Amino acid sequence: MKKSIDKSLEIKKVKPTAMRQLVLDILSKQDHAIGLPELEMQFAQADRTTLYRTLKTFVDKKVIHSIDDGTGTIKYAVCTDTCHCNPSELHVHFYCIKCGKTTCLTDIPIPDIQLPENYFAENINMVVKGLCDRCNRG
Ligand SMILES: [Zn+2]
Ligand SMILES: [Zn+2]
């Protein structure tokens, strides 16, 4: 477990500090994307600034990606080791209006969007809202 965490950090050229290992370990165990408040709850003595800085480093180094699901809280999810977060690699996210969970639909790429001439896409954020499979079944 710890080995793969270190490996992921190494691949993305992030120096493995104890804090980074811990945060990535927590993030990789989630079945949905979590925000800073939710991450903070996993720490007995949470230092919000340190956590935020760790998340920011991870986003910059493409260890994780951020998702603006429209709730006002930015969520974070782990990227694959080969991900560079280019627009062509991005996937659709799903926000469940019942359980409030935001999930990566990694198998569904964002469709190629034809922008007008001289427009350059740096990031695309596509969030589908509705009921997730768990909530839709119940
Ligand atoms: Zn749900
Ligand atoms: Zn995602």
C-alpha cells in the first residue's frame, strides 16, 4: 500500500513527506472525490493550511485533479499515474443530488469540443448532475 503511494509520488516527481504520503493515502481510499473540509475530518489534529498546501502541490504536480461540482466546495480525486490532466485526458464527473457525492466517471472522456478559431482550452470541467447508481437503486 505505502509502496504504491510512494511510487505515485515518485512518478509525478513529488518529494514524499509524511504529510503527503498520508494525504494521498486517504485520497486514494475514497470512492468519491472529497473536499478540504471532508479531508480535514480524517485528521485528529488538522492543520487546514498544511492540508491545503499539500492539495495545491498535488494539483500542480497532477497527482490529483480538482473538480468544481457547483456546490461551492472544490473536490479532489486522485489521477492515474499516467495522467497529465490535458483536456484530451479529462473525464466526466457526476454529482449526485441525493447523497451529495461527486464521482469520477473515468471511463467517460469529455467529448471533443470544437472551439472557435484562436481559442485555446486549458481545462474543461464537465459535471453531470442526477442520481448515482446507489441512490437510484434505493
Ligand atoms: Zn447518490
Ligand atoms: Zn475525476
